[in-house]
Amino acid sequence: MVPEEDRMRKAPKARALEGGCACGAHRYALTATPLVVHACHCRDCQRLTGSAFVINIWIEPEFVKTSAPEPASYQLRGGSGAPHDVFFCPTCGTYLWSRYGRGTKSLFVRAGTLDDPAAVTPDVHIYTRTKLPWVVLPPDARAFKSYYKMDKVWSPESKERLRRLVAR
């Protein structure tokens, strides 16, 4: 992560990032900084997005304020076999966020649905073992062939926020 490019983390807490679906039926605001931002190169994310990877903003659900009822959802099986719920606008089909694994309380908001997707940059690239060969990562990017140890990547503040979320 290059600090001068990490505008989201330097933004005042009061400034919410906003986003939504393509048709405008579902709007949301992120009212806290992310726990972490992943660029995921796994085959599931490639398939779901129709792209080479997805940028996921990992955040607690209470910091995702929506203007409409919860979007429609569909449960898939991830590459691990664990359930993966994807949430989307039933009108236009835009995928807004996911919840990975049974009992997971966090949301993974699709950064591409932000009004300003450049407001966040990946903290880490994961599942690069299935990264498409023509995708070139920045030389200073933190990248892992599969997942990583949170203790080695996450900030103390993010680890504490996750601990509080899991304890609920």
C-alpha cells in the first residue's frame, strides 16, 4: 500500500463514500474506513465479476447505510465448498456486496460500485495463484498465492474492530 495513494484511510471519518447499482434503485454509504481492501484473483471472483479480479472492501455491516431494503441475494458454493452469499439489485443485476462463509458478520462491498472507485486502493492481492497471466501487479504490492495471516497484514485498529464484531 502506498500511503499517498490511500485516500480512503486519510479521509475524515465523517466523509462517507457513496455508491450504488447501475439503475440507482440501491444506494449506500460507507460510514467508516474499511477493515482491509482486497484485490481477489480467485476463480470465483473472476467468474462472478466477468473480470480478472474484484476489489472488495471488507467492512462491518453497521457501517453500510442503505437507502432501500436489503438487495436480493443468492447463495453459491465457493471454491472451498463454503457458502458465499452475493447481494445484488433485482432490477439491474449489479452485484453490490458479498458475505463469505456461514455465520460471517462482515460485508465485502464491491469497490467498483462506488461513485468514485479510485477512492480506495487494495491493501493486498489474494489468490494470485489464479491471477490471469497478463495482469501485472505493482512492484510494491503485497500479494499472496492464497490467503494470508491477518496478524501480518491488518492494522491493530482493524484487528480490534473485527474482534468486537465476532464477539457480538
